Amino acid sequence: MRNHLLAALLLGVSTLAAPAYAADLRIALQDDADVLDPDQSRTFVGRIVYASLCDKLVDITPDLEIIPQLATGWSWSEDGKALTMDLRDGVVFHDGTPFNAEAVKANIERSKTLPESRRKSEVKSIDSVEVTGPLQVKVNLSAPDATLLAQFADRSGMMLSPAATAAAGVEFGNNPICSGPFKFVERVQQDRIVLAKFEDYWNKDAINFDSVTFLPIPDTTVRLANLRAGDIDMLERLAATDVASVKGDGSLGYAEAVSLGYQGITVNVNNGERGDNPFGNDPKIRQAFSLSIDRDAINQVVFEGAFAPGNQPFPPTSPWYDTDHPIQPRNVAKAKELLKEAGFDRLEVEVQVTNNPVQTQMMQVVQAMAAEAGFDVKLKSMEFASLLADQSAGNYQGSQVGWSGRVDPDGNIHQFMTCGGGINDSKYCNPEIDRLLDEARRNTDLEIRKASYDAARDILINDLPIIYLYHPTWIWALSGNLEGFTPYPDGMIRLENVTLK
């Protein structure tokens, strides 16, 4: 009897002493990530994975202030053409190699020179990087760049092991090695991405999980059913139609944050042979298409009023929004008139859309609206990574795609609209737009920057290489046992100090 009592007491002690976190945190994503290389990737869900995998030079607060991460401090030269950064001591990459000034130099040079890099336009202003100490770098610019710190708060600032990038080259994404709180374990395309806690992480005391598994589940209904069944602990992008249901469920948690980004239709203007069609060649036709759409009705019908109608890369609540170009009300008669002036009574347009129910429903509403103005919209449903691949290759006419948004306005427009922009899948090119957007980058004066963006909008509102539709709100649903999650406007899932009861 005494032995049984002792065993019971010991069991109770061991239970109390056990870690208060689950072995594996399971997060459902709306899409599968593309290549897991910050220099090559472009998906929103890829950035969610990076938040656990790859630390950056700087990060942001929920109020969009830039704060230290791998860089502990920084200062600008008087002429704004040199940024000196002090780096965190004692940081190592997942392969055990040290993070230091040489690593920062190697990372920035890779972003600038890797042929496949999509970060080139983001770090275009950087002329050179000097190693001024073991834990200090000096970033020399060709001209002042008001956007640079914000770029370093995202993929351009993610630090990869130079030893790993040198060895793997363009194949780095098959086994990414960074310095974040979790290290890469395995990936099965369209099924899972598994990361394990990195025991040598500089801030490991804030990480309360042994591993995190990301599961792509495009169907919003299935994602929520999995959460309710306990098969996942968290999902991103809860459907607006499910908000009331989740809020009324005492076993679940709910979080939201206003997005910095947008959703729209990217038009192939000059990206290969498929851009040579009336929709891509004539801005008057794109203007007609835009006028056929009732953006407020989309928000009410598809999103139950939870999102914001939009016609620019910045939401109407943003200080960067151009109030001289408000959202035009739907005007079918004017749309038909413009289409007729372009030489068409009816015109067939193919638009690809990712194969999740919400985006499909939204584009079906657009399809019905545009039909009344003379457009026969053919929808091509695709898995998201395939959609992006075709978009990059120019194998599309129109593509319903969005952007998660960036802290600095430059991040929502420059790389999409400049001639050599890293994500300019439209291949729209106007030297005056390049001049205006480069000017906005070089100035720290907010009024001058705003004037440049407004002047660019005067042109782009007519050319419409992207037809903007709405600005989403990020919505998360969580297990009721998940505590400490903080919603951010960038939509990322940061796991510091998050726990499961």
C-alpha cells in the first residue's frame, strides 16, 4: 500500500513538473506555401511559415512600429545614404554556424544578385555592405531610401545561413536553414510543413512548443470543422460568414486585425504572348471591366460587410489613399459604352482564381456583374502555387490574386508597377511611374512622398494593370485552450509567449 501511495505521489509530482505546452502546435493555412526560400518566394502563407523559421533584422509591433530582432540598434548618416546596424550577439543558424556581420553582408548580396531573387527591387537602393565590426554592418545606399527598414522587417531582412545558401544555391528552399525559433524538419507538398523547436534559439524561453506543423486546407468549411474536432489548434483566414458561429462557440477563440493589403485582378499587359489580347492591350477595356463591378455589393454579399471595398493599393482609411480618386459606383451603361468604343459588343476574358470557396464565390459574383456589361468571364480554378507559377510565366489573361500588405506604402506598389519590379507579373512598364515611385522611395518627407504616390495614381487609375477590389480583415479562429496569441496587421502568426493550456 505504501509503495502504491509513493508511486501515486511521484506521478503527481512528475505531472506537475511536466512542460505546460503541447508537443505539436497544428496551424491550418488557406493555401500551400511556394518555395521556402525568402529570396525566391512570394506567397502570404510562406511568410507565415517564415515567422517561425527565419528571424529578420527588425520586426514590427501590432501598432506598426519597427523594433529590434537580429539587429539591436541602428542609426542613419546625416545625408540618409548610410545605415549602420548593430547586431545581436550569441545568435546561431540552425546548422550551428554563427550569425554575424559577414552573414548579413552575404544575405543582402544574395538578395541583390541571385538570378531568381524577387527581392531585387526591394534592396535596389543598396550599393554595398561594409563589415565594420564582427557585429556591425554599414549599408551604403545610392540614394536615401525611406522604405529600407520596412523592407528589413520582411523577407529582405530574413537571415539565412550563408554556408547553406552557398552549398544549396537555388535549391535552398528544399532544406531552408535560418535562425528562427523553429528549424525545418520536413515538407510534403499540399500536405504539411513540419518545424521543430531550435534549442539554441536566442529567445527560446519565449517558445512553448516542441514543434509546429502547418497544414494547407483550402476549404474554409473543412478548416473550421478540423478546428472544432480538435485536429488543429488554429486556423488563419476564417470565412467572414463563420465569424458569428465562432464567436458564439465557448470552446473556441477569435482574433482579428485590419489588413495592410488588398485583393484584386492582375491583368497580363505585356507578359508574353498571352498578354497580346484586347483585355491586356486596351486600358479602355479594363476601365469598362472595373466600372461593371459593384465593390460594396461584393463586400456585403460575400464578406457580410466585414471587409472594405477598394480601388487602390491602400485602403480608404490609409493616409496614403488618394482621395481624388474615390471608388467609382457601378456604371453598367458607361462600361458598355467604353467597351463599344474599344470595338466590342461582347468580349471573352479568362481569369484564373485560387480553388478555395471564398475566392471562387467572390469571382462568381464579379463574373455575373461583368456579364451585364458585355464581358463573358471564364473562370479557371487553380491551386494557389500553380496560379502564381502561371502568373509569373505569363500564362494567363487575368489573375485574381492579392497582396498581404507592407508597413511602408512602397511595399504595396513599387515591385508591382515599376518596369523591373520583382513581382510585376503584369509586365506593365511606364517610365513616368518608375520616376514617381523611385522619387517616393528617396524622400523621407511625408508630403513629398504622398504627392508622388498621388501623381502615380493619376496614371494608374486609367491604365489599370491591377483592378483592385477590396481590402480584407485578417480573421483567426483558435482552440479555446490557446493563450497569448496577438493579432498583427501583417497577418503573421508570431508564436512567442503563445501557450496551450
